[in-house]
Amino acid sequence: MFASPVLLLGTSVATLYAAGFHLLTGRTWRQIMLFWLFSLVGFMIGQIGAELSGLTWPMLGQIHIIPATILSWLALLVARLLKA
């Protein structure tokens, strides 16, 4: 299901999302770690869900970038709402 380049690219993209979100809303080191975790989990859930459902939306290599991005940002918003 996940080859090494897919895992590396997905982790990199999720990390960039978490860093950007922290620049916009974060304040502490604890928050950046939680944002990274939430972003990574959301991104992977989006990737797995899109792969299992057979979506053929625009892809970046083997990554379903649209659903993975949407779920990553939703996870980041949930983290922010939980006052992480």
C-alpha cells in the first residue's frame, strides 16, 4: 500500500502543513509537536481513505493530495479547537 517514497513525501507534506499552521496560530513548542502529530494522522487517514475508495482526483505521484490535504487541515483545526 505505502512504498517508501510515498511515506517520505506524505510525511514531508504533512510536516509543512503543521509548520505553516503553527506559524499562523501557534505559540508554544508543545503546540508544534501536537500540530505535527494531528497533521500527520489526518494526512494518512485521507490518503488511506482515498486509496480504499478508489478516488482518481489529481495525484502527486501516488499520493491523493486533495483528500489528504483536506483531512490534514481538518485535523489541524480540531487540534486548535481542543486548545492543544
